[in-house]
Amino acid sequence: MRITVVGTGYVGLVVGACLAETGNDVHCADLDVAKIEGLKKNVLPIYEPGLDALVERNQSQGRLKFTIDVPAAIAGAEVVFIAVGTPPDEDGSADLRHVLAVAELVGKHMTREVVVVTKSTVPVGTADKVETAVAKHARLPFHLCSNPEFLKEGAAVDDFLKPDRVVLGVATDHARSVMAELYAPFVRTGKPIIFMDIPSAEMTKYAANAMLATRISFMNEVANLCERVGADVDMVRKGIGSDDRIGPSFLFPGPGYGGSCFPKDVKALLRTSEDRDAEMSVLRAVEEANDRQKHVLFAKLKKVMGDSIGGARIAVWGLAFKPQTDDMRESPALTLIDELLGAGATVVAHDPVAMHEAQRRLGDKVAYAATNYDALDGAAALVVVTDWNEYRHPDFSRIKSALSRPIVIDGRNLYDPNKMKNLGFTYRSIGRGDQS
């Protein structure tokens, strides 16, 4: 099938590479000349495990092509995926300018009956605007589809190739049959393709992310209460997660959620609720709880160090908002670093893959260590922000000898409190019995 994907960001690049992997002729188009030239040389603008191999293999075999000529890419396509960014406006609503600009280009340059698929995360009602934009110029039949993505950063390739489900909002039989054929190779094990109306598909994406954000914020608040009453949140998590009605996913406490999806999608859903006069007080509380949680790590360190934090050197392990990605958007590490610098501390940071992104964002405001252990030299404390595998079982004797004071603030509950105490560390984690 001849497929065009407009937008080569995180979503568009994964979609294009994975669809090419199943034999489709895929053209990925983007106006960013430097990005496209890099992709032609198999230089990816993002870090995502397994994606580089897919891009290289499918490019070499001629199934995947990159271009800045968006009109030419649209011409001849049977399916056009719109996968451009929808950044939040100042009021929290999704900015649809890029989505609608691509829709107009589809109408102008389509040369055959086409299915126009919105892959970008967009609020309910966007399909009507896309239809209007395409119809403004179209002279041939076109069909709309809402196909929200559920790709976890760090596992996006597997999520696309082996999805839990595929959600497709369609309004015509033609769109249904084309999209069913396109996704058939990915659901051969029996995972469902769920067809629904377009507004429901648009809402499904936001509802899913809002639910996951709610679980995270809820567990963070439970963890904070556990500290006050002497309970262990790890035991509580296991106790409630074994209930089939709840399950174990997204119950790990931490320093707050970040990334490109949860913060943006929660804000956009809240804005939609305001526009429709449908108050979502639970979701508003979720956002407020997450904003508070991002200050927890600094508060714990400040409580231990007091005014001596001013002028101290602090080591930070982890800059990305989660492991297996270089994405620092809304990362709790950014909040922590801002607070440390504001208190007069100096920061030396390490992350396995996000160092280049950190340098782009932070410049010379912090120092960057080549290894996680290099970050410790002369530091008064270590704060663990991201749960990378290489941070899970470190050499504690090496940590203790490198730090000027044996202080560890563990934002991901990676280490055993009793062990840390016996080793002579002043140790604090999230929601466990180590807060005295």
C-alpha cells in the first residue's frame, strides 16, 4: 500500500518505519531540512530502542523514503497519516495549526481517493475541522479516520508492531476496509482492532492518558501519606496491585510524571471540559498533585542538608523523564535542577542517553559527567531521578567514598532502606519508612 506520513517526530517516525517493515511503500515528509537530511543518512533525531535498525533496513530496501517535498509525497498516496505536533496553547488547548495546514495540503495535492488519518493527539471535534480543511480544495473522494497512538517512549517499536489494541474511528466503509487491511499484519495473534465513531476515538486517547496520569498522582499522594503514618508504599502497592480490579501497572510512586503526553493531554482534556462546561474536578486535582510532587525531591534534600545546600555540589542521576528515552519534556529533573540552582547549589548530572538534550536545554548551567560515578566526585549528595537499569545495582562503597557526605535521595525507590542505613547512608525515598 502507498502510505504517506507527514511529520517525522516521535510518532511519525515510528509509524512510518513500522508500516514499511510490513512491506508498504512509505514516504515520510517533513519541512525540517536538517532532520530529513539526517534521516536519509540513518541519523535519527530521537533515541528509541530498535528504531534505528528499522529505519536503516527499510531505507536500504527501498520501502521507506524521506522527503521535504510534502505535496509530492501526498500525490499518489492511498493513506495519509497526519503526525505533526499539537503543542499546548497558553490556555492549555491543543494547537491545531499544523494539523489543519497538512489537511489543506492533502486536499490540494491528492491524486486519488484517499484515507486521511489523524495520528496526532487532537481534541474531540478536530475531525470536523480536518474535513473542512481537506474539502476546501479536494476534487476527489476522501475519507477520515482517527487513529490515536498508544506508544510508550522506550518501547514504541514493540508497541506498534505488537499492539494491545488498535483504535480506529471511521465514518465510511471504505476507511474501515483500508485501515483493517493496513493493520492486519499487527494483530495476527488475536489482539483487537476496535472500530468506533470518530469522536469516541478522539476521546479514547485523552481518556487513556488521563487515567494513567490519575493512577500515578494517586499513588504519589498515597506515598506521601505513608510517610506520615509509618506505612511502606511498596507493600501497599503490592497489596492493591494484586486485586484484579486494580492491577499492578502505573502504581510506582516517584517524583511526578513528565514527558510529551501526560502533561499536555491532561491540560488539553481539562480545556475541552471547560469549553463544554463539564467540570473534571478529579483530573484537575491530578494535575495539581503532579505539580506538587515535582518538588518532593528538593524538599527531602533540603530537610536533610538545611542551609548547607547553598554552595554544595549535588549529583543528579537521570535527566530524561523516564528510562529508554532522551525526552526531557516536563521531566522532574528540570524542576529539581532549577530548585538546586536557585538555592545556590551547583549540579553535576549524568544520563545514559539524554546528555545532548540536556546540554541543549540547560547549557552550562550544570556540569555533565561522562559516567554516573564521575558525577559523584566531591558531591555532598546524590539524587536519583530516573530509574535507568544501570542505576539499580550500583557499587555502594564507591558511592560512599566519592561523596563528601553519604546522602542519597532516591526518587524511584531503587534501593533497600535497611541496607542503605546499615551501609551508613542518610537515605530518603518516596513513601517508605526512612524519613526520620
